[in-house]
Amino acid sequence: MLGLRMLTPPLSIVRRSVSCFLLGALAVGALVASGCRRPVNPNHIVIWHQMRVDERVILEAQLKRFMDQNPGITAEAIYKETEELRSGFIVAAIAGQGPDLVYGPSDQVGPFEVMGIIAPLESLFDPKYLDNVIPKGLTYFKGHLYQIADKVGNHLTLVYNKALVQTPPETDVELIEIGKRLTVDKDGDGKPDQYGLCWNYTEPFFFIPFLTGFGGWVMTDDGVPTLDSEGMIRALEFIRDLRDRYKIIPSEADYNIADALFKDGKSAMIINGDWSWAGYKKAGIDIGVAPLPKIVSTGLWCAPMVSPKGFSLNANVPEEKRPIVLTLLRFLMEPEQQLETARALSTMPTRKEALNSAFVRNDEILRNSALQIERGKPMPVVPELRAIWDAMRPGYQAVLGGSKTPRQAAKEMQALALRKIQEMNE
């Protein structure tokens, strides 16, 4: 399960990470000076990742196959929570250690590059090889390739229960109409027993599709916040109206509440990410996946943030070890590996051979997922995004709580984002 914390940690985490890696570097430096540094095993490859359980099972099976095919080489995958992975990798890499490969969403590239702890990859791969990866699977930053992804998406879609919804809504007007029809008080106590729609609408990441649908966005290409906009104001009004005017969503819903409502058949539709689909199928829900609706008044599709998830190379990996590490990376990127994950978890491959396979082309969920990815907007990889998340949350939640108007909140979000970015750069 991925919520916002699985995507971009708050700015406070980044600040704590900086303090931690300074202390960590001093501690490791003392060990190095005393001759106690752990020797590097050139035939042992370590990956740090934040994959959920079902992804981990597949990764472990793939690593076993790799080791069977490459006697004498061992590969170890170590799971860490996303915030722990990021802060821990900063600490270790600044001190000259850490895993050989670090796996995660693309938004971690910016902070890692700024600290000089991941290595550029473009010179380590033949251009023809990179041409066989879709452009959205290659994360470039400041002119260099820093991540190669085995899957792309990490995106929100509309997920619906086919037992309740035969045809998903294509517009916000249809979303409201269907939502009102399927929000039902079955026992007459004045409270809905079934909602038309639910999702983790209190978190800014889950608000983004409506911000884009009303013409807004979070920042310019060079990282300047753009939160004080008419698009922001109208999107805030729309979310509030879904709850208070149309009453098709719960009065309160975090990720776990919304997830449970949908799994229990108490919500006809949910807005959630590609990481959730396998869990809904396992819960026995016959799901459909559809792109998020078009906002009629703007003519714009609701566009979620889209990001690849993949591998970056620790800048500390010695030159003599890099060929072995890259051999593993190429193995994990092979089309058959990506299709194994796609079949089990409905993830979107990045190798063109896998993407063009009959399985991907004929799978209903993957076809609609691909359409949503096409309509989505790339998640920025600049470090300033963390400041923007932290700046959005108080104002957004104040609107939902009734203490601020959307216009007041938008103005305050912008001012707070500018201040936090300035603090980051001091």
C-alpha cells in the first residue's frame, strides 16, 4: 500500500536526514580511521528497496534465478520503509557505504543527486539498450540519467466495483450523478451505508488530479510554486462540494478508511493507485479501472502525478564492481521479468518488448492504466517538491475543516511554500 508518505516525505524528514548523515559520516569516518570499515565483497550485490510484500516475493524469486544463472555471485534485497530508506541511504552513502543499488520512485532522484550520492548512468549503457526503454522509464535530472525504471505509473485511477457500476463516469458531472445514485442509506438512520465514492481526499497527493483538472499545477519547470491559482481555488471548492453539497463521499476518510469501505463493498468507486489493484482482487472485488474524469467546465482530464519506480546506482560502487552490478540490473530489467510482475500485479512495464506484448495489449486493466498514464503529468523530481507538499497540507485541510476559504488557503499555501523552499536553500 502506498500513501503520500510512500511517495514524498515531509520536509522535516529531509532536514532530519541531513543531521543524521552528518552524524553518521562522523561515526563511520571514525571506524574507517581505525581500520574497522567492512570490506567490500565484489561478488555480493545489495539492493535497498521499499517494495510492498507482493512485489518483494517476485523480486526474491527473480534474484534466486539470477544467482542460479551466475554461480559465485550473491544478490541480497533489503526492505526499508520509504522514509527510512531515503534517510538511511543518505547517511550511508555520504559516509562512502550503502547498498549497490537503491530502488524507489523517481522523486528521490533530485535529493540524491544534490548530495552527489548516485552515479550518472548514461555512459554505462549502450544507447540502443536505452532506446528499448520507454522515455517515461528513464529519469534524467540536470542532463544526466540517474534512474532506470522497471515499472512506470505509481498513479491514481478511478477503481470501480463492477457489481455496482456497469459504466464508469467519463466527466465530473457523471461522477456526481452516479455518486448520488449509489450513495444509499439502507437502514433509514440518516447515515449512508454505501457511498458512491471514497478516497484519501485529505492528503494533497490524492488531490492533485482535481487540481490539474481545473487547470492548476504545483510548480513551474524550475521549481517555483504555483499554488495561488484559480485552478487551486476551484479544485478546493469542488472537493468540498463533493462532501458537503453532493454528499457522495464520507465526511472523513483517510487511506485506511477508504480502502476498507471499498473492500467491504460499502463504496461503489474509489480513487487509488496501481499498487492497490491486486489487493482489491484478492478481497474478491470484481474491479474495473478507468481514467479519472474530465472536468466539463475546463475541458481538461483529471491528471494524476505519474512516476517511474526503478534503480539508481550508488556513487560509491567501485569501478571494478560496476560490471557485476549492471549485469544484475539488466537481468531485472529484462522483458520477461517485467511481464512476470505485470501479470501478477497489473504493473506497467517499461521495456518496449514487454509493453507491446499481447498480454499488455489485451488486458483491460493495463489498457486503461496506460491511458491514465498518458493523460497524467510527470511527478517533479526536484527537491522543492517536498516543501510544496508540506505547504499544501495545512491550508488544504483547513478548507476541509471549514476554518479557511479556498482563496485564503491558496494564498497561504503559496507563501508557505516559498518560505519553506528558502529555508531548504539556506
